[in-house]
Amino acid sequence: MAEKIYCKHCGSSYSSVSSLTSGSCSKSPTKRHQPYEGAEKSKYYCEHCGSSYSSISSLTSGSCSKSPTRYHQPYEGDEKSKYICKHCGSSYSSISSLTSGSCSKSPTKYHQPAR
């Protein structure tokens, strides 16, 4: 069985990177599909709000008030015991704990996980 390639903005799946990148994506800031580069997981977390979903397409179908694009975007890093804010260095035990607080050093004013 061939591995599927997913768009990190809309969750659409493709059989190859060239198939994915040849199409347009309404949820992408560049209007082009971009490949999700994280590993397959049992749960997918939003990089901006920490919400969890069972698939990339479920995650990207909802809106996110903390995302600059207004859509959930998958966290592409590995699951960790501690998540560190890439702007201020604060650490938390979960993505949702990290993203629930405000960060004075972030351009979005919210903590964002470092990969």
C-alpha cells in the first residue's frame, strides 16, 4: 500500500508530492497545496490552539481563532514530554497548555511550539 501525502492546509490526500503541489488550495496563504511533513500519528494537534483530531482532514476542516490563516494547522513536530514556546522559551507538558497562554514575544500574541 502506497503512503499518502497530505496537504498541511486542507488535509487533502494525494499519491505523490507532484500530484499534491500541482493543485490549488483555498486554505493555503500561497493558494498552493503544501505537503504535511510530520509522521503519521493517532492524534493530530493544531499548532496554534492545541486542539486534537484523529486525522489531518478533520483538523484542517475547522476554524481556529488563534491561527493567522483562521484555519487549524497541524503541528508537524514529534510528541514530546515538554513543549517549548519558540518565541519566549516557556515550557509546558502539552501543546494545549502551551497554546492557551499569551506570549508577549510572539507576533500573534500566543505561545507557539518549537519543533
